[in-house]
Amino acid sequence: MKDETKNIDGDRLLAMLAALANPHRLRIVAALATGGRNYVSQLARDIGLSRPLLHLHLQKLAEAGLVTSKLELSADGKALNYFEVADFALPLAPGLIAEAVKTLNNKEE
């Protein structure tokens, strides 16, 4: 894993923290981290979420760069969208936050 924590910009840090600030999304990341890549229908069953709700959470995680997806065909010709955890590290420290804030595009909420 490359050391991207020193160069993380404010917008990416904010997106990552916002994406992880949800118990469903934490469960999704945990399931993918421990169980490996998975397709949406199986992941929805494993976690106990509806597929539409899972898609919403996966989209948020993907936008933050925390998960990736790849569309593949199964042996019977069905298209399956596989998701897996992206390689990321997020060690929070005051210095990291201070540097990241300097690069925020949206200074106000």
C-alpha cells in the first residue's frame, strides 16, 4: 500500500469520514474486508439489507474511494457486479487534519 496518508486532501478526507460515519457502511466495509469481494445480491443477504439500500451505501463508499466494483458475467450469463474494499488507510491525527483542511474546496458547510 502506498503512503497516501501524508498527501490526503481535505475533500477526500471529508468524503471518507462521511462515508464511514454510518453503521451500515461500516458493516459493508467489514463484510468485504473479512469475506473478500462479493456481488450485490449475496452481500445484501449477508448483511441483511435490501439491494436498493445496499446500492445507495455502496455508491457512497465508491465515491469516497473506499470500495471498487467490477461487472462480470457468471457461468450462466448473468451480469454480476462484484464489490471489494479498496486499499486505503486512514490514521487520524491532528497534523493530518490540519494539512488536509488547507486543501478543502468547500470551506463552509
